[in-house]
Amino acid sequence: MIGTPNITLAERIALVKELGAIYFRPNSVFLDKWNGNCSECQAAISEGIGLILTIRNNGGLGQPTTPPTDYNVFKQILGEILDKYPPELLVVENEENSAALFYDGTPQEYLQELSVACEVAHSKAIKCTNGGLVSMLVTGLVANHYLEQGDPAKADEYLLRALSPEEYQQYQNMSQELKLEQLNKGKALLAGYKTSGADYVNFHWYNADTPALQEAVDYLESMTGLVTMTNEVGQHNEEPQQVTDVMGKIVELNIPYAVWFSVDSNKARALIDTNGSLRPNGEAFKTFINGMFIKGDIDKDGDVDIFDYNLMIENFGKTGCGNIADLDSDCDVDIFDYNILVENFGKKI
């Protein structure tokens, strides 16, 4: 997910390809504002990049979503969106536990919306997941689990590892009433994802400690019976090693989808600067992805085959940086790229 104020949409999509990503998370599509078009969706699809698509019923610009009141209308509009821009994965709302920012409804109201959305998605052979539990809540749920097991020292030790010093203090200063309210909401949501039709349990993550990430994944999967994924993993800094370590753990854990949040905000730092140049953490991301695939694996599915050959022929002769078939990164697709493909044809990871 790439956002920066000084580059065009085309440049953003080119950066997705330069970084080696095969999926793109566009800005949320709002059902109440749907006019038949999503320029970000179209730009990604036109370049052969899959969509991890978040839909929201309404809200935006600092206003949380309120639950649908007419599910017939909801299903009709969602169906139109999925028909025009079929995603790899549908994400229903964003951070559904965050009432102040993103979803002003009860867990039961959210789970009903998730159930209806997943029904529509599944009717079109599209996978579906929840909006993504906030990183802080996931950390709190794991720590609370240790408390409930009678190990307060382990709970506190987990919080110290998984949170920054500022976040740890923020969590400790939270009133018991508010903390309990959030934990109960999180538990209620976890209890309902699978029966609501979700194919995965989606969470957000910004912490550098990889053992803490593994503990979070273990907890979420044990509570839901679903495989984890994340449509928002990022960092509070520009440290390259955090990118390498966290992405390495994601691969080790066989997490099927992971979308890096590359947007500068109060709590996040992007992989790119405001003009679109890769920061050190962006270079680390690109290096990691490149190391995961065989040269010639243009579609990045783990082997070099006829589908990669077809992409090479389709792009042969094209110039411009960021082309998926530009295997030697010299900004044109030529005989040298073709030779790399032929040399590696038939290889698998």
C-alpha cells in the first residue's frame, strides 16, 4: 500500500512493481460513494497486479463506518464492485474494533456485515476476510491470554517486547474499564469470524519483535481456527533490519498474504520518501523480495514456466523502468531479459 503526496498514480503502481510486490491495496472503496469507477483498482489490474481490496459501507475522512441498514442495497453495490474489479481477496471494513476511527458498530453488527459480504464474495469465487484487528489490541489480547493462564510476569514481559516504550506506557495508562471493553470486543470478534464466512483472520502489525509476532499468530489461529494474514504490516521507523526480520518471519510462518503499509503517518514510516525514492527500508524490502524468487519468475508464483514466457513475449520491446519482464532492470525488455528467462526455464523454488 503506497501513498505519498508528490507522485502520480502511475508512478505509485510502477513503485509496486519495482519493489517486487504482486498485490496492491488501494484506498478503501466506499459503497455509499460508489459511482462505478475505482482508478486505483483499474491502474493495478491494467499492470497485472492483484488487488487486496478493502470495502467500507460509508464514513471516511475521519468518520467511522456505520453498519448497513439495507442489506439488499449493500449486496447489489458490492456485487457490482466485485464484478468490475475482481480482487484476489476482499477485506470487509478496516480495523473493525476501532469505534472512534473506523467502525461505529457492535461486534454482532460487524459480524453480520462480514457474513453478508463473504456470501457475495464466495458466490463469485473470491476469498474474504475481516478488516484487520489493530496491532495494539492483538498485543493486548495475547498478554491477557497469559494473564488468564495465571502468568502475569509473562504477560508483562510480552507487552515490553511487543510494544515500543511509548506504546507500553500508553497501554499501562489505559483505564481498566476501557481495556476490558476493548479486550471483550476483540474476543467477540475472534469468536465470530469463522462462522461469518471469513477465509482468514486478518490483523495489523507494527512491532519489530519477531517472537512476539509468532506468539500473536499462534494466539489468533488458536482462537479462530483460521489461518492468519495481514493487509497492514509496517513500522514506526525507517530501520531496514525490521523489514528484513519481520518479512522473514512472515515467510517462515507461511502467512499467505502480507501487505506492507508504505504511508507516512503519525505512527508509520513509508518505504519511500515524499518524491518516490526508496528509503533504506524500501531498499531492504526490494532486496528481500528479489531474494525470494528465481530470476525469470515474472509472475512470482514460484516457478519459471509458460506463463512467464507469455509475459515476456507480451512485454518484449517495451521500454521504461518498472516493467515486470525487465529482468536485468535496465529499463527495457530485450534479448538479455529473454536469455535470463530461457536460462532459468523450468526452475522451481
